[in-house]
Amino acid sequence: MYIFENVNVFDGENKNLIPSTSVIVDNGKIISIGDAGPASKDAERIDCKGMTMLPGLIDCHANIVGLITAEQRFGVTPKTIAASTMRGIFEGQNCIENGVTTIRVDTAGHHGTYALRDAFDTKMFRGPHMIMPGRAICTTCGHGWNFGNHVADGPWEVRKAVREEIMAGADWIKLMITGGAGTSTERMEDQQMCQAEIEAGVDEAHARGKKCFAHLTISKAIREAVAAGLDSVEHGILMDKETARFVAEKGSYLTPTLGVYRRLVERGEKGLVPDYMYRKSLAVVEQHAQSFKYALEAGVKIVAGTDSGQDWFPLGYSMLRELEIMNEEGMDAFEVLKAATSNAACLLEKPQIGKVKTGMNADLLIVEGNPLSDISDIRNTRLVLKDGEIVARGEKRLSE
């Protein structure tokens, strides 16, 4: 049992902090918020004066086992599968140390991710809870075809691919509908899945009780996917104002991933990523920021995600930077924190996380300062709890 004393609490839903209170955690749950009162003599009391407790962060777009730059020319082989899965152990630790306790995996190119999830769940290694899409589904020469994505052409092949990924254990289905920065044989503005393929993929996922998210860059494809019932638009890089309004009206979510393309530009200027990735990213950074602002103005439901995990953008750190950028581009700090907590939990249909409430799972982050006043205080990690256990401690020594 832990008793966190004198802590300010952001509950994931309300703008005003609960000031200088006590939070009791036991058996993986939040037992009470308020006066600690009598407690077991075995309880560990931790003074959190000047600190803020908030729900563990949720990254809705994490490439925890993506191939690193040096491996991409080889594609998915037994060696790269083993290497990327082993690297996922390190990325899982990065998540935990930066307060990210749940991730929705973006794309893997192989199914080694399932073993990684199980290793984290059984506490073999430190890492976040993982929500799995299996391999993303793309068309021939579509986005990520050379990274092991599930290639399918035509509505019936797409349906079969959805079925095969669900058979392998997928929690969500990921579609690659348009081009992106990550593959050399495409443009950002390419639409690679036709409307019939999009409708088949979304319908098959929903028919089998799974939600569907999709890599999307251009307005036409976004409208077709959202009209088909897509649950989550990823990136939305070249989304116009009218399309943002349409997404808001239909109730789909947006995971903007603003930081990843800026990071590609920063690394590309140093020659540390392939030139085609640098050039394509440089061309869209400003438009991407404008699309995000259209989404804010339209009232689109937004969740936080990073599209990170490669050698040039490690997980955990990338989430903290993403939240800062969302704030810099006009999103109120309160809404930014909701995007990484309660909003994300709602999209992922995980009602026991994303909030600091009595009875909720004790996936928690405690930071020095107040990120509602200064979003960069989210970097000041002091304690991270997963399933009610302290799994990371910051540098500051706490009185116990």
C-alpha cells in the first residue's frame, strides 16, 4: 500500500487540480482520494509536496518494434524480427521512465510484438500495457510495403487481411490508405486504397468487433475513410478546413503526431535519416500544423500519439515532446493532458485507465510542478506507477 501525501491531483477530466490531498493505492487500484486517515502500518507514505499526480500517459501511435534505419534496406527477416523485438524491451523501459503506461502500437511488420506485450504483462521486463493491431494492411507498393505490412489489393483481399490479423490476435485494425514519409516509392499526396477497399477494411473490422485506424494524409481519403466509419484518423497532414469539420461532425478521433515530422527534419539536416524522408517531411511541417489548427477550430476529438520508436526518435521522450508541440500550436494545456489521458482511454475503450478516480487502475504519473500551468513540467518525472506498483523513480529523493 502507498499513501501519497500533499499531492496536487489532475484527475484527467477537470481543469482545476485537487490541491494538496492524499491518495491511497493498494492492490493495483486507487482506494481513496482525500484524508488518508488510519492506514496499515505496512503502508509506504510518500510526501509529494509541490508535485502533481496525473493518470499515466497514453501514446496512441507507438512504433515500439519498428525497424531502425540501418535495417530498413534488408526488410523483415528473422534477424530483423529478433533485433526489433529485443529493442522493444529498451523502448518499453523508455515509456515507463517517462510516464507512458499504455500504448496503442502503430505498426510492426511482424508479430513479435505479441511476445513483447506478454513479457511486459507478466513483469518479465518493465514496459507499458500494449494495445495491438498486428501488421498494418497496405496495397501493393503502398505505405510501408517494404517494412512487412500486410499487402492486400481489392476489397476481398483487404477483408481477408483483416481476418488474418484478427486471427493472429489483433485488438485493432490498421489501414495504410495514403502515402507518407517512410517509404521511398510514394508521395505524401498519393491515395493508395480506393474507396471500396477502405469500406471493406473498416466494415470487416467492425463486423468482428474491432476498431479501425488509418494512416491518412489527404482530405479526399480522410473523408472517404471517415464516411465509412473509421474510428481514428492518424496524422491528417494535408487536411483542409472543410474536412476537419466533417471529421468533427462524424465523431472520429484524430491522432496528429506533430512531432515526428519535425524530428525527421532535425535529423535529416544532420544526415541521420534517408534523404527522401527528410525532404518529404520538410515539405509538410507547416501544412501539418495548419491542419492541426483546423481540427482544433472544428472541435475534432484529439488524442496524443507520437509515431515514434525508431532509432531517431525514442519512445517516452517523444511523448513529452509531442505534448509540448500540441500546446505550442494552440491547444490549451488542459486539453493536451486530456488528449494523453482520458480522451485516449475513451478512444481505446479502456475505462479503467486515463483518470485519477477511486476504483480506477493505479497507472499514475507524479511530476514536480504543475503541467497545467507549464506543460513542460510533464518532463519532471518523480514517480511512475503501473498496476499500483512503483516502476520508476525520478532523481529527486522523496521522504518515505
